[in-house]
Amino acid sequence: MTDKRDIRRHKKRISIRFGIDEPNRVAFTEDISITGMFIKTPNIVPPNTKIRIMFELAGGHKVEVEARVMWAKKVPQNLFHLVKKSGMGVRFLRFDAGEDLFQRYFERIGVES
């Protein structure tokens, strides 16, 4: 099956915090693009839910973004590490902090790939 996305995604593991009202859950990204990311987590929220995401880039620069869950796949806890796409795909809606830093970071990882 071919990937239907026009936006290039990069395999990148970044520690993030996310949540509906407060970013109080910890997870990791599996891949990231300029418009969204895949969050590997057993703590999914339903599609179409808006969530808050916070993470730090090199140098301790903070990025805060509002995103919408586009799809989610819940996997039983005992199978979580065995299933490749267990978590949720999100699309960025609005940056509250660090948008310029994130864009520069994304350009840099695109060159490294």
C-alpha cells in the first residue's frame, strides 16, 4: 500500500506531553511532519478531539500546539509494543509557542534525511 500523504513525514522519536485540557500525559512521537505527527500511546482520545501538545526541541526551546486527532487505534496494554501503529495521528491546528523554532527544526531534519 502506498502512502497517500503529500506531506513528507520523518521518523523521529520525541518525548511529548499531551492532553485535552492540560498536556498531562507523556508519550513519544513515531513520525512527524510540518502539519502533524503520529503519537505512540495506549492513552488515545477519540478522533476529531482537540488536544494540547507540548514538547522541547534541542536547547530546551518549548513548542506548544493545539491539534486535532484525525485517527486513533487502541491496542490492549499487553500488546502495545507488538503492534506497529498503536496510538493516534494528529494534525496541527495552531501553534501557541515555538512555531518558528519548529519550522527551522523541521527544515533541519529534512536535510539530514
